[in-house]
Amino acid sequence: MHSRHTRLSFYLLLPLGCVLLGFVAPTLAPAADDAPDFSRHIKPILVKRCFSCHGPDKAEGGLRLNDQKSAHGELDSGEVAVRPGKPEESALIARVLSREEGERMPPEGEPLKPEEVALLKSWIAHGGKWELHWAFRPRGKPSPPAVSRTGWVRNPIDAFILARLEKAGLAPAPPAGKVALIRRATQNLTGLPPSPGEVREFLNDQSENAYEKVVDRLLKSPHYGEHWARHWLDVVRFAETNSYERDGPKPNAWKYRDYVIRSLNDDKPYDQFVREQLAGDELPKPTVDSITATGYYRLGVWDDEPADPLLARYDELDGILTTTAQAFLGLTINCARCHDHKIDPIPQTDYYRMLAFFRGLRSYGTRADQTSCNQTEISPPALQTAYQQVERRERSLDKSMREVEQRGIVKMSAEEQRKTETRERQQVLKEKLQAYLDETEWKQYEVLRAERETVRRQRSQLAPREMVLSVTRCIAQPSPTHIMLRGNPHVPGAEVGPGFPQLFDSAPVEISQPAAGAKTSGRRIVLADWITSPDNRLTARVIVNRLWQHQFGRGIVRSPNNFGQIGVPPTHPQLLDWLAENLVQGGWRLKRFHKQLMMSAAYRMSSQGNDAGLKNDPANDLFWRFNMRRLSAEEIRDAIHFVSGRLNAKMYGPGIYPDISPEVLAGQSRPGEGWGKSSLEEQARRSVYIHVKRSLITPILANFDFPETDSSCEARFATTQPSQALGMLNGAFAQREAAFFAERLAREAGEDRAARVDRALQLALCREPGQVDIDWGVGLIESLIQKHQLDEKQALTQFCLIVLNLNEFLYLD
Amino acid sequence: MTPRRTKRTGASFCRRTRREFLWQAGGGFTSVALASMLSQDGFLASQAVAADGTSAFENPLAVKPPHFAPKAKSVIFLFMYGGPSHVDTFDYKPKLFELDGQTIPVKTKGRGGSRNEGRVVGPKWKFKQYGQSGQWISDLFPHLATCADDIAFLKSMTADSPIHGSAMLQMNSGKILSGSPALGSWLNYGLGTVNQNLPGFVVMLDPSGGPISGAKNWSSGYMPATYQGTTMRSKGAPIIDLKPPRGVSRVMQRELLDALMAQNNRHLAGRVDNSDLAARVASYELAYQMQEHAPEAADLGQESPETIRSYGIDDPRTEDFGRRCLLARRLVQRGVRFIQMYSGGSHNDKNWDAHGDLVMNHNLHAGATDQPIAALLKDLKRQGLLDETLVIWGGEFGRQPVAEYANGTGRDHNSYGFTMWAAGGGIRGGVSVGATDELGSAAVERPLHVKHLHATILHLMGLNPNSLSYFYGGLDQKLVGVEPIEPIREII
């Protein structure tokens, strides 16, 4: 397995990544006075050009360039390869610059490029240290840099952005227009368009803090939680069924979804949000909320009929570990399941140490029992007590009744006796029992029976019990965890205990023996505490990057689930650390943080391109302008309901079922199975409430890049394909909503065609249409009537359909 | 340095195009980034022109060069859902006839769990040798038997699961875990499609319903939705949402699209650096063309009465599968990359899952498919298409030599050994690879795994199965998994 070939190909990957990154991000090289970053700029050169003779496998001349000690030390030749601070005395530089054949390094291939040599020199001048990958280092506390155009800076974020722009000789784009700004802010925070009234109010508000008022209003909107919950649900691979043959439902999965929405709307601190999901049942005082949060562990795929049960069990745990590491830490620990991580310093041991934290969890269930390990009762204590009392009474009555019954049964014929052991028991008892009992016994039986009936009635009058999807019946003393050789659970190796990845140099994990009668092992709270500790090197960086990603259109780190060395380096590492520190200092409060992002001048820039920017930084690595984006699948569907006037703002509760056409349902082995029927009003609720069935994703969502449900999604695709056009033109949903849209216009804008077109465009595009737009719409309606013999209503409907298909409707400036 | 490296440089990274690399790397499809990326490909220029509605749409399905010269250009995968019994179809086991009814020790694992003995159910159909190659084929397939010399049998297939759900996923995506891209997605990702007016990955379902797990079987998994399978029907509107609603004529739709384009172009002015906007305009034109081309492709009325008859479309028993086979040939002619057809759908005896009455079940499903499949092979050959069309036949697993229940002929699932076959597209006909034991209970000679089949398909299509990869979750994901897998050379 670990043949030279395999290893070689992995080494090759690194430099190539850099070639490409150079291509993606031409401005990423450090400015002249900055120290090059070892892992980003230097290590790739060493790996690519030097390691084959001076690396982990070979040390020709005594030199290993994967090891600082060797490089800083005296070599066999007496030279020093890297003399910190002194490039001119470093053999490494002398040798790569040498013109002599046999002297020059590397001996094969092209010499190093001048810019590569310059990087090496600068790195040595700055100390020539073998430093940890940036994300694995403790967070710095950078101060906002000095800038010359101080007038542009509204808050420290802008200083970080502007400093880089000024260095690159670029100017930030001018401020966005008010319409673009309110649309951007409203969509980004709530996932919905602003209403024409909200736009008008903002346009008319000439006060200094008009925009701030909008941001404050939006942060209070309950739609904020609905929209941002969906971002989180992508990351934790939320779905409400198990996949595989039966793709059976996960009862009460929607309560986890509601928990996320509520947590965000309540502005729950992020560290608490994480602790509740990872260890809500192990907190000192578990709450209904924190138990519901542990539904996190129950969201993954689960095979109720596994071919290899042991492997399936480890796959289930792998799903949890992979998601946890990527979601909270931006680490691809999953790569170390079968062997040491090829790129990051994560040995296979780390994988199983981390896995050990979850060993107290039971599997989701078995085919015969699909609830008892994943449903916790959270009814009010009084109700739980009432149920317990009723049940105790039921049990005692049933026992007494059976005793009396038995007295009769033993006197019955063999045939009748047999029947009492089958489903026919009640029938036999009803017909025959009295005949085999004496009068006293019968009276006693009748009394019992009456009482049993009373208890049954009592029970039926109790409020229903409430259950949540969660972890439950955990194992306080989990069985040992072993390293599985090559990831094969049938070949256990050495035993390991819970522990954090070694690269963090964390203190060893100490978990006290659970007390007698403890319900859980207490391991997950230790993990949660470590992840949410303010000085965890990744947690804060990872979450601020996600918040930035969904506000600015891309993360500062473009691979939000992978902060490792194979991920994409941050375009603004200093800013990222400043933001992370800022979040932690602000008590992990997300709303305050959002406001800060949105109040920056960077956020308020126009998305308009200009020649200098497009030429020098076409990928917008430096944020010289705002990024345009297409609405997400849910945003498109919600916006359609919003403009058609049907959006139902009802929040929370069990999932809804939009109509799915028979042609699509025909793909199921039992068409329609597992898909309910919702009223038209219910269907017009926000898309976050749509039941997520793994094998049957609602077509309009699937068409517009709803994420794969079975593993964590860090960033959605935004594809453009003809099936989207077909669905938006001919699909039943688009047609139906266009008709509702037309009815709304007729209702709200009177008979005048121009007024109708005006209203339609205000609703859909959030702006005041110009004359050219009005003429366009009126012209289309007239032509449909004249040339195609449509009546007024039909023509208006077709016009509405086209409005819903406009690029301007789907894209944000 | 190494060939592998050469392949990775230039326009692709881990066999991803630059666009996909950006999707992966960039918090979604960052339009601004694309502007720069694509302008270097000349993409932007063509897209900007596409806004005029005359230029071609360029999408991620654009044709990409294979790793090496391919033998086949298209694949037709005839999926016998439910698991056909190999010992009753192509894997001739004389010994089983003798043992009929006897209880013997044999290790099996199926839906009913693991067992160590069972009552042998003798094969219910006679076997004969056919063609110059003398291949054994049972009486279930009188028509197919006439194609024996074109077929290569894989008689030692194995899979990791004897349970429908996970075994289907493995046959379709290489993994028993849910969430990975299907074979058809991999091919379209690797090669693109030559006909932009039709989907590159077509799935045709049985009228009784889809297979279990439904759309999971043709999902693009962690790849963009661009590569997912499109279900296509041989009756009515062939593709979902293809047909404009009642009252919307083609002329009228043209006018609607023109209006849409006019307004979109106004929006585009001042945003010309955003290639997404232009691409979206162009995608409407492609949709418009698909409305014309897809029904034309699906119009079997253009075929001669002899052709119709040869596929059995005039016989109620074979009509449906015959229509689909004929449609498959028409799609291959039009450059569709991967077509999958399900024989059987829904549950139990609606597919090949013969737990109860083997005779009834297999007569039904073989009867519905034998003539159409033979007609397809002959038709492809006649049209000169067989050489470049790889036809695969098989289910997610086979069936056990012993009975599942105390009474009856039903057989439980068997993933330890089963038979699949391949024809056309660079396959050497008239050969047979591997063997099961004398009972047909497990592969013993040259055991083949689903991965070998996948590797063979990719190889024949000009892709190196061990280097076709997609970066996801920190890993270079491959259809055939981490370990290098060789294609089945004996049949190439």
C-alpha cells in the first residue's frame, strides 16, 4: 500500500496545488517586506524539488529538509544548509544558485525559478523556521494595520481589507446603491427579498444611521434564524430519513431543525450551541433544548440491514467523527481512518483517539427497534409522572386480571387453552371465561375490568408524550477502542483511549471514572469543552470563516471544512484571526458579529467591476469589490412565494410536503411512499421546513443545487443547466406560482397594464422599474394577446412566469 | 515526470476542470473568480457571445479528452434489478440437477441471514451450448442465445452485500455507503457528452416503479447536479418538464424566451465580467433546443415496422422493454454517454427477486427482456454501432443454489458468486471468465469484484480507473476506491 509510487503521487499533489493556487490567486505571494509563510510558500518548493534526496526517506549528505534540526545543523560537508537570518551563508541558497553542473541543486530538471529562490532567501532572512501550518498554530492577536485612506475605514475589518488593497495598488469599489444594499442585507440575513415598502422606507430615510436601522431590524427578524439554520444544516448533513432500501423516517428530526432555528434567533452563544450538540446530555444541567441538540448525532445515514454489521457500526461512527471534525474544526481527520494522514500531521492513532470520545453512543437502532436508542421523552415532569402512575396501575390491574383469567383457563378444554395462547385469547375469554369461574371470581373480574377501563380512559385524556430525536441509553463504561489496521474493523490493533489530535499539543485527556449509576461516560463533554475552549486553534477561526462565507459570498478560507494543508490558504489570515478573537471576546455572540461584518465599508461596496480590479485581481482575492451571487435553492423557492404573495410565515413544526409530480415519484420503488400531502397554504411555508427525505429531494431544490444529504456540505455548487430552465418555464410549481403572482397583480395594481408591470417588477426586483422595463413588460403582454390570442389573465400569467425567470430576480449585486 | 503528473497539470486538477476546482474551492461558484479563470479558456468570450442566442452553450458537460483512445463511446447498462439467478440463466451446473431436493452442506448468506446447509433447488431450465464458442445458455433466453458469440460472460462476480439496498448502491456507485456518484456520473464527469441537446446520463425505469432507494441509484453524490442521471420515458413526454404547458405553442415560447433574453441582456450590460449571467441566458436556449431534439430522439415512429417487430414492440409481453431498448439505440446514435435501463421495479416479484416461485418470476422477467435485448445487440451490430457501444447485463447480485423456504423453488440472494455479461464496445465475444464452485454458491476461479467491472467499463471508455478522481472531503475519491484495480483483460 505505502509503495513508493503512492507516496510519490501524494507529494506531487502539493506543488501542484500551489501551481493552481498561484493561478487562482496571483496576489497571494507575500509582499516584499512580509515573511513568506513556511507551509504556504516554502514547504511546497522543498517537497517538490528537494525531498526525493533530502526528505523523510533519504538524507543524502546528512541533510533532511523535512527537519529543522538537520537543516540548521552542520552537514557532513561542514556547511550549514539554512543559517537563520543569513541567506548568504546558507548552503541551500548557494547550491540552488550555483551554475556548476554537479554542484547545482536540484541536480535534475530545471533550476529553481528566480522567484522561488527569492522566497527561500526571504524566508531564511526572516529566521528560516520550520513552522507549523498556519491553521495549526495558536491564534495571533493582530491589530488592524495602518492605512493611508483612513476615510474609507468604518471599522477594523476595513483596515485589514484596505491595507492589502493599498499594497496591491487597488482601490475599493464605490459604495453600493441603496437598493442593492438593502436587497443584499435582507437576502443575506433572512433569505428573503425586502418588500417594496421596506425598500421605500430605506430610500426615504435620509438619516445617518438609516442602514444601521435596517440591519438591526433584520437581526431581530425570525426569518434570520430560518435562513442561517439552513447554512448549519448543510454542514451537519441534516436529513429526516435513513437512506438505503427503506429510507425510513427519523422521528422528530424536525425538532433538531427547530432547535437550530431557535438557537440562532435567540442569539445563543456559539460555544454553548456547540456544547449542546456534542454533549447536551452530559451538561451539568441538561435542558429540553440541550437534549434536543444531541439529535446532531442521529442525522446521518443508517443502514437498517447491514451486510457487515461491525463495518456498518464503524461507518456510522466514522460519519459522526468526520462531520464533527470538519464542521467544528475544519479538519479532515477522516483521511486517517485507514492510514496516517498523507498531508496533515494527523497519524492514524489520532483518528481512533478521537473516535473513542463517541464510543459511549449506541447505534441509531436496529431494524426491529428503531426508536429506543434515539428518542428521549421530554414531556413536562408532571406529565411524565402521570404516565408513570397510569402505567403502574395498568400493570398491576393486568396482572390481577391475568391471575383470575388463569383460574378459568386451566379448566378449559385443551383446544381452548391453546387458543388463549394466540391472538384469539380475548375472543375466547369473552365467550367462555364466565362459564369457568365461580360467582365471586367473576364479580371480582368484572370489578377489575371496569377499573381497567377507567384507567384506559384516564390515559387517553393525558396530553400526548413528547419525544425528541437525541442520544439516549448511552454506555457509561464503553468497551475499549482499538486502532483498526488499514481501517478494517475486523483487524483490531493497539488499544487507545480518548485523546485530541497530537498536533495541538493539548494536555492529555483525563476522564474520571463515571460514578456508579452514571448514565453516560462523560467523554463527550470533555471533547466539547476542548472544542469550545477560547484558545482552541481552529473552532473560532472555522466559524467566523463560515459567517464571512455566507455574508461575502466566499470564505476567507475557500475550503471551509478543510483548514489543513490541502485546503485553500486564507486570503486574509490576519483578518481571520482578528475576527476569531473578536467573536470569542464578544462572548461568541453571532448577531453582534454579523452586525460588525455588515457595518463595514467592505460589506457595503458595489459589486461593479472596474478595469484595474478585473485585470490585477480577477478572482477578487483582495475583496476590491463585493461578490455577486445567485440565490440558493431555498431562496429561489421562497422568493417565488414571496412575490406571488403566498409566502406563509408560519414557523416550526413537522416537515411539509410540496407536491411532487407522478413522473418524479415514479422513480421510487413504491411511488409516493414516505411523502405526505400538505395543503397549498402549508406548501407555501419556507423551504427550510420541507421534509428532507434522502432519496426524494424536492425537484426545484435538487435542480438548484440542494446539497448532497449524506455528508457535510461546506459550500454549495451554483450550477447553470438546462433542467433548471425547463423546470422554471414548464414545471407545475413555476406555472402555478406565476398564476398566483398574476392574480396578486390584478388584485393590487388595478386594470392598468403598466401599473401591473410596475408592481410585478417592484416585487421581484426590489427596485423602481424604469420606462424601458415597463415598456418591455407591457409590450410582451400586448404581443401575447394580439399574436397568440391569450386573454388578459393568461398573458399576465406568462409575463409573470418570465419575471420569475429573470437573471435579475435570481442574482444579487 | 510521471504520466500521472502530466495529466494533472494544465486545464485540470485531479481530473477536475478549472471550473469545478473553483466550485470546490470557492464557497460555491464564485462568479468573479470564474471571469478570470474562464477567460483564459476562451470560455468567457464564447459565453459573452452566447448572450446573442446564436452561440453554443458551453457547460461542464462539454466533451473532455479521454486518458487514452477509447474502445467504446457509450454504455448501455441493462440492470436486472432484484438479482437474476445465475444457475438458471448462464452458469451451467450439471451437478445441481442431480442434487435437486437434497439437503446438502453449503455456506450461504442472504436476506435470511447466514446458513450452513440447504435444500438444493435444481435449475428449472435446460441448458444448451450456442454459437461457435459453445457458450452455455438456458432456455430462458432463446433469442439472446443467438448472440452467444458476441458476449463475454463474467461468471465469478462478487459483491460486498447480499442486501438489495447496499448492493444496488455498490453496483451503481462502487460503494455500499450511501452518498457517492453513480457510474454514469463518473463517465460524464470524465468525458462530458457530445450531444448538448440530450442528457448525458439517462435512466429508464420499469413501468412497475423505480428500484429501491430510487433516485439514490442515479445520484451524482458529492459531484454537482450537472452529472446526475435524468429519467427518460419511452412514452409521453420523454423528460420531466420538457413539454410546455397546454396553451403554450412553440412560437409563443420562442417569443417568451426572446423577451426574457432582451431583459437579461439589459441586466448583463455593466456586469459583463460575470460569465454566470451569460451562461444562464445560454442555458435557456439549450433547453429550447432540447424540447425539439429530445422528442425527436424518442420518436419510435421513425423506425421501420420490421425494426419495431424485431424488438417485440408489437407483443404486449415485450413491448415496454422493447421500446426502451430501441430508444436506447436511438440515444446511442445521438451520442448519449450512459444509458441505464431497469428490468423490474418496485418490490418482490415485480423484479427478479425470486424468493417464492422462481419459475413464475424468471419466466416473467426473462420473457419480457430476452427478445428486446437480442434485438438491441443485432440492431447495434447492423448499424455498425456495436463496436463503440458497451452493453452490460446483470443485477446487483445472483441467487443461491438452495431454497430459501421449506417449500417451493424460491432462492435467496447471493453476493458470493454470480454472473454478468458484456458485449460490444471493445469486448471480446464468445468468452467466459471465472467460475463458481460446482454448486454455483461462490466464485472460486478468478473471483471478480464489482470494482473490476467498473474498472473495465472506465477503461473501455478511455479512462484510467485508477487516476479518474474527484477531490472531496480531503481525499481524491475514485469510483474503484483507493487500491489500484485492473480492468478484466481477458474480455478486452
